[in-house]
Amino acid sequence: MVHYIIVITLLALGLAPHCLSSKTVGGGYLYPQFYDHSCPKAQEIVRNVVAKAVAKEPRMAASLLRLHFHDCFVKGCDASILLDSSGSIISEKRSNPNRNSARGFEVIDEIKAVMEKECPHTVSCADIMALAARDSTVLTGGPSWEVPLGRRDARGASLSGSNNNIPAPNNTFQTILTKFKLQGLDIVDLVALSGSHTIGNSRCTSFRQRLYNQSGNGQPDNTLDQSYASQLRRNCPRSGGDQNLFFLDFVSPIKFDNSYFKNLLANKGLLNSDQVLFTKNGESRELVKTYAYNQELFFLQFAKSMIKMGNISPLTGYRGEIRQNCRKINA
């Protein structure tokens, strides 16, 4: 009761206690109650539109989760990934990690349209993406968390940042870890966030080298289970079929659970960047085992790591803007 009174007093003074707010990488505070007065229905609007989109196409949950990830790793969580090319802006949608691959933009557009009717010029596209990622996780059976809010939208994009900062499926373990560390994320965050591959799909082009030419010697990856590999070869030939889709977690592809980690124990991770978590580093190997045996622990850490990722260098205060259309900067 005393704690409750202290929290209320702090809020009345405009001092959100640490448990309700999170200091971000790059300063500024984000907190879950940011829109409580300016747009009380904000979270409900996001949840409703995302639920409808995922009911129509289950794969959309993974796409929205990935969109937030690909946004945050480039200049911070500022919705720069949503900008189309125009004027001096070269869209991040053209980058190698995003071209023919990033999706869910229309769902964000739909949420924004409803939001602008409900409370114009109030809720940022960056916050919409952070909420959509959380709701996508929950809708597919994963954990929930309070999303710290208050991000603003970038007035520019970075094609080179998108090409260089986002971990690639064929990167070495060390390269992936370095890319995470540059964002203020550690090895625990890396393994937990990789667990988002418990839902979604990947294209043949993202893992073909594992099937035919892992090290440039014409040999398949020997850390890949051979019967699983031969199954994959049926729809991922040596050439052609680049866009053919495969489940990242073939056991329960539309359910957010810990079977992704169990697959890694069985050498049935689809991407090189998945399997190296088990084969190339002792610490990450132990984390993979832990999450494979304890789903609750994975869920707890995933929620923590998502909050941490959502705190990468957001624009707050007077920096950036609240875009009216997520695809272009305000006139």
C-alpha cells in the first residue's frame, strides 16, 4: 500500500519511478503510460488491427516482429524502415536484408490510419511498430510485456546502415554477436531474441549455401542433420526457387514456443545464424540448452530483451516528428 502511494505521488509530480520507465540507449525516457491521456485507445487500436491481420495470415505475426527488429538495428527504433524513397531519402526497403523480404507495411499503414482518426498527430509510427511486435508475440502464444512508449519518428533513413548493421543468415557467430553488441545488446539478448524464429518463414536463398556449398568447397554444412537437409533440398535446388518459403521452426511454425531451441539441439536449425548459436560458442550453447528445457525462462528473457531492443537510441522530446503517414516525412 505504501509503495502504491509513493508511485502515485511520483506520477503526480511527473517523476515516473524506475520500474515504470526505462532509460534508453542514447538518453530520454520511455514509459508504458505515455499515451494514457493523449490517446487512451492507442494500444487497443494496435491490438485490434494486428489481431485481424494475423487471423487472416498467420505469417504476419513474424513479419511485424521482424520489422521492429530491422528498424531498431538501424539508427535506433525510429520507424526509418517505413520510409519510402523520395527527395533525399533512399529507402531502407531496398537493402539486402529487406528487399523482397521485409513485409507488414500495409498493416502498419492501417493502424496509422485508424490512429490518426482517433487522435491525430499523437502516436508515432515507431511506437506503433513496438506495440505491433509485442501483440504479434502474444497472439501466437508468446509472452506479454509492458511496452515503454514515447518514441518519435525519424526524418531520414539509412540504406548503408540497413545493409551493414542487420545480422545476416550467413554471418559467423562472432559477426552476429558484434552487431548485437554495437546496439548495446549482449549474448543473452542475442540467443533470446533469436528465439523469435520459433515463428515465421525464410527463403531458400537465405540458407542454400548450407545445403550445397557451406565453406566454398562444394560440401554441405556438416552441422545440419542430414535427413532434414535432404528434405530441404526438395524445394531449395542448387539454382532457382530463390523465393521458395520454408518454416524457420518446422515443428510448430505458427506457435510462439521454445521448439526453435529444441530444433537446434537436434541440428535442425534452418539458418546458419540459428545453428551457430549451438555449435560455435560455449556460452550461447548453454543458453540454447536452458531455453530448450525451460520455456518459461525463455519467455521471461525474451520479454526483457525485447524491451531492451526497443530502447535502442529512440528519438524523444523534440527530436524527430510524429509522422502523419508512416511512409513519408511530414511536409
